[in-house]
Amino acid sequence: MKKRKRNKTGILVAIIYSIIMYFILSNYDQRINYANGSTHYVLLPLGVLIIIILFDFFIKKDIFDRENDK
């Protein structure tokens, strides 16, 4: 079975998204008192999953993979 190549651009965008969302959510968590404050941290893995699916299946443009440019 052939291994599918991962889109490196999608992985990089997902890592940047994770870092930015962590800081945004940690700042809002200090200011807003929720009864269940940790439930909005579902946005981190859900956003990463959506970004990777978008780049792997729909966008398919990888700026780090020079083989596909030829």
C-alpha cells in the first residue's frame, strides 16, 4: 500500500493556528468566568483537524513540495 504524502503547508498553518488560539483562549479565560471554562478548548483540536483536511483534500497547494511544481 502506498503511503500518502502529507501537505507540509497545512501542518505549518495548523501549528501556527494552535499557538495563536492558545494565547487568545488563555487571555479570554482569565477575563470571562464560565461555569465550564475548559469546554471552549475544543476549538484547538477541531480547528487543527479542519485545517489539515482543507489542505490535504481541497487546496492541495504545498509551497514546501517542489516536486509538484514541475
